[in-house]
Amino acid sequence: MTFAVIRIPGFALQAVLRLEPGLSRRAVVLLGDGRRGGVWQMSTPAVRDGVERGMTAAQVLARCPGAIIRARSFSAEESVSRILISCSRSFAPRVEATEPGLCTVDLRGVLPRHRAEHPRRILRQLAQFGLKGRVGLARTPALARFVSLRADPVLEVDGEEEEVFLRTFPLALAELSPSLEARLTEWGITSLGAFRRLSRQSVGDRLGKEGQDLWDRVRGRDSCVLRPASLPETFEENVEFETPLETLEPLLFYVRRFVDQLALRLADACRAAEKVILELTREHAPSLRREFELPEPTTRSEILFRMLGTHLESLKSERRLTGVSLRVIPCPIQSKQRELFDAAVRDPHHFAETLARLAAVVGAGNVGSPRLTPTHRPDAFCMDTLNTEEKDRPETAGPPPPGPALRRFRPPFPARVRMRDGRPRSVASRVLDATLRDVRGPWRISGEWWRQDRWSREEWDVEVIGGGLYRLVREGETWSVEGMYD
């Protein structure tokens, strides 16, 4: 066996139901041409209730009043096609997107033990995305396609098994044109094995090229060349909800699915996520758009989902959500060796997630690395974004200035100061309640007179009776004890 066919039965219906898992056990009908078209595909409960292909929506509801009707979603089908291609490419590099819901894989060069292991691994991978698949393995693409129709969920047909398999394969499952199937049925041919026993010349005389092509496929003589699917160029997933969302849980379900799909496609293209763009569309309101700069490129879906989930948990909107779009900006995968004395953060993504959770509690402007601003205003600083990369170590500062160190109180303690001859004589506060022995000052400083928040203050250094050096500050008519000297 040198070829495998990976098939998603009921492809269009599965593409819709994977986004609505609550309908998996309900009678669901998919209309092929919008809401006014006939039944295209239906779930097993709908078949048991008597729904047939081609029925109108009115006929379906008359026969099965509890049926749920959905229209085909071409965007959902395209998304599932990309998933199927990426999963198939993990089996072997030469993959053809033969038709919607079906991929053909060239297994030449794949080790025999991998041929036995990979099909079930691919099916488990599809199941993670809410999809059920089948895998057929045979010596030609056409035979592998026939085998995939009878797989449950994996079937391998090779050597002598091929004749037995075709002998029991009914024409009704062979995906023939209605005219060809009707013609063969009139001849009393009901299986591919019986058709295989005919001569190619007689089949061509009576059925033309269509019959000869079928004969070649059944005999394993088809000489088709696979057209490998191209690698993905854009990494984006989106959906419009049937019913607007009001709660977080279903939104997280969609986001989780999209993250897993994009992570799979990134790994398939040997790319990593550098930036993530999330956009939420709302009813009668502008969309909510947020860009996430990742601290380090990654392909791990759990990291991307934690980052998005942290943001969505703190998001509030008065309008219901009608859709969600998730886009990833890719970059080449980079790897670097850590140095022995590397001071960088070991897990930048976990560190960034922790910062995001802190920002949700205390505010985005209150998380970061403090940096002094170029002004003489005491304690003036701003918050810079924390960098997870290793930074150059600052040079060692010179010797500390002489004199006692000031231990600042943060925040300063409010105080009541009694003055005599324009100088402080006693202080009453939570940290200090005493008469002053000696006073030095005042030292007046001010700045930024051109701004609304201009400032001016007056500083005094005082010694209290019994020992102790403190700093008093007056701003306007307000006094405070700012600190204590060693």
C-alpha cells in the first residue's frame, strides 16, 4: 500500500456541527442552497425520523417537527478543509486536497511502522477539533478512496484482500454518476468486483470514457498524479454566530477552537505566532479590536488561549456579540541556546500572563517597571513595559553621598504643625508627636508652572526633644512627615 485517503463523512454537516456541539445528538438538517434549498445532508437522528435528501424545509418540519435546520457555511467548510490538510500533512509531506472533505496522501518513503501508527493518530487529532474521520489505505489513490468509504475508522486493503474487498463493495457506495449506476444496475452488476471481471474493451464500447475510467480505477491502473496542497499563507479564523452571544463561556469555546486550528497550521508551515489580533463584532456598535504582542514567538495553543482568555475575562460589553475573528501574524521559528549565567525570564509567556492578570486587577497603567522622569519633582516616575529579555547590567554607581540616609514614609503621614515666628515648634502626627529642639530650613522648590498640575513645596529638617531627626513638608497649607533620618 502506497496511498492513503483521509475522509470526513458528511463534511458540510460536520463543519457546521463542530461549532455547535450541543446539536450532536439532535435531528439536524443542512440545506444545500441557503434557507430555500433542499436537504443536502442530515444527521443520523434525522434519517431515523424519515428525512430524505432533496426535501424542502417545510417537508422536513412536517415529517420531523423537532428538526433543527441549518444552512451551509462555506467559511466553516473552508476552515475544516485547512484542518484536514494540516492533519494529513503530519502523515506525509505529499498531500492533495482532492475534494472538500477528502485528502489523498502519497505514502512512498514512509516507514511501514509509521503507516500503521499515523492513521489513528490523525483521527485523534481530528477528534480534538470535533471532527470524525475515516482512513483507507491501498496501492492506488482510487482504490484507497474506495477503501475509505468502508473504513471504520481505519481499513487497509492490500494484496489478496483487494479482490475480496471489491467483490463485496456495492455500487451504491462507489460515488458514481446516476446514469452510470442505473446502467450497470440494469445489467445486473451490483458490486465493483462484478464490474471488474468485464473486459476494458467491452466497457469502453458500451459506456464510453466514463466506464473505462471506472474500470481503470477498480483495476488499480489509474495513473493520476497528486497535486500537492500549498502551505498556508494567511492564518485567520472567523465565524458569525447564528444567535448573538451574551455570556463568556460560548465565546471561549469558539476562541479555543480557533487557537487550536491556528496552532496546527503554524506548526504545519514551520512558523510561530508573533502577534495575535482579536476582533469582536457587536450588535449596532463598533467592533472591539485588540492586538497582543507576544513576549516570545510560540506555536503552543495553551499559551495563546491563556492570553486571550485572561483578556476576555476582564472584558465588559453592553452589546451582544455577533461574531469573532482571530488572526495570527507569523514569523520564522527561532531557537537560541541559553547561556550559563542567562538572566532572562525562563518562561516569558507565563510571566506575561501573570502581568496581564495583575493589570486586570490594579489597572494597566499600574503594572510595569518604574522609571524616573526628567524633572525635579519629588517621586516623579512613569511605568515602562517590562522586558523579558536579558538587559545589560548597569554600571556600579559611585560611593553614596555623605550624611545620614532619609527613610521616606510612603505615603507621608499627615501632621499638625504649630508655628512660632514663622518656624515650626511642635508636631503632632501618627508617627511623631513632640516638641522640636532644632529646625533647619526652609528649602523651597517648585516646578512645571506652565502646567495645570504645577507644584510647589517647602521642606524642613527638624530635631525633636529626646532625639530623632525628621523631615517636614508643607504643600500649600498641608503639612506632612515625609521621612526619618538614620
